[in-house]
Amino acid sequence: MRLPILTLLTASFLLTSTPIWAQAKETTAPPSQETAEKRLELRSDFWYHLAATPAYALWQNNLHEGTHAIVGSLQGLSVKSYRPYPHTFRDRNGDRYFTYGRVTFDGTASRKDVGWIAGSPMILEAAIFVSSDILLGQIDQDSTVAPFLWFGGMAWPLFQFVYSTLTPKETDLTMVTRSLNMNYDIGVAAVTAVSIAGLARTVTRGHQVLLTEKGGAETDTDLAVVPIFGRGFQGLSVQGSF
């Protein structure tokens, strides 16, 4: 049974990004006191990036499968098929499986070469993820560039990394551990730890980049009109705060 990784990632973000309400009190003049409410809301362009999910997915798939193809070509193999999109395929036994993307080769490669071909996208995705995390810590997180870095540089590379290593059937991690004569369970434990740390960083940056603070700066408008009497009605006094 395949892990609903994207669902878990989305649910984790939404659960941890529920609007948080805080009370800010500002004292103007005794004994009056003004209380302002502050809340966190999704930035206005979030929905545009969410609607661009197919574009982010296709871009990430091409990075992943393209790295397989380039490294395989460098090892002397020729690309037989290149399908960087979700589809089904039949394995050697004739069983049909779903895959997020796949590239196949003609030719033979050593066990070590297979390990490099399988593991190179994992290295690339980790590098993109860490670089984007660092950049988001340096730039203005309210800028229009920030959500591009979060979606394209953190969320989707993390999803691809987890999918290609922790899902059932033959994965990149399976081929890497086999080529290195490493215990598969140790590889799963290591990748799981990295994935959990990556998810924590993704959620943290998501709070910083995708949520904006609303309220707190607004003040209530008060207007008072008082009649003035001396020897009869003399006029009106208007007082207010805006």
C-alpha cells in the first residue's frame, strides 16, 4: 500500500498553520486601554501556487528522472524510454504498477554504476532543499520569490525524495543499498530520519513564508458630538479618535 505522502504533507501543514490568535494591548492614557487582535492568514498568492501544482510536479519529475538519464548516459547506457509523469507499467513478471515517473536504459552497467544512477537524484533533491531553506532565511519572506522557493525548492523535492525512497516495490533506495551491500532496513531508517527532519523544516518555513499577520494595526473610530449650551444653544463640539 503506497504512502499518501502528499496528503500527509498537506495535512501536517494545514494542522500546524491553523490561525493563531494573539492579544496585543496598548496603553494610551489611564485608565483607558485599547486591545488589538492579531491573526495569521494565508498569503494572497498561496492559491495561485497551489493551482500550479501540476507545473511544480512536472518540473520536479523532470529534474529527478532527468538526473537518472544524464548519469546513466555518462555510464555508457542509452536511454530507452523517458516518462517523467505519473503512469502505470508492467514489471518483468507482467504485474502492473503505478509510478510517479520512470526512465529505462539499454545496455549493461556494473552494480556500482547502478547505485550512482539510482542515488544521484536523491543527492540533487537534498542539495536543492538545503539551498532553498538557506535562501529563504536570507531573503524577504514576504517577497514574491519566497513561495516559489518553498513550493519548488522544499515541498516538491521533499515529496519526490520520500516517494522515491520509502514507497513499496523497487525504489531508488533499494538499488542504492543493493549496490553498496548495505542493509536495507538501515537505509530505510536513515532516509526516514532525514525525511522527518525535512518535513519539520518545510512546515517551519511554510509558516514563515505562507502565513502573514493580519490585524493589530487597526484602531476603532470613535466620534462624539456634544451640544454646547450657554444662554441657549450655542453650537456643537465634535470629538473623535481615528
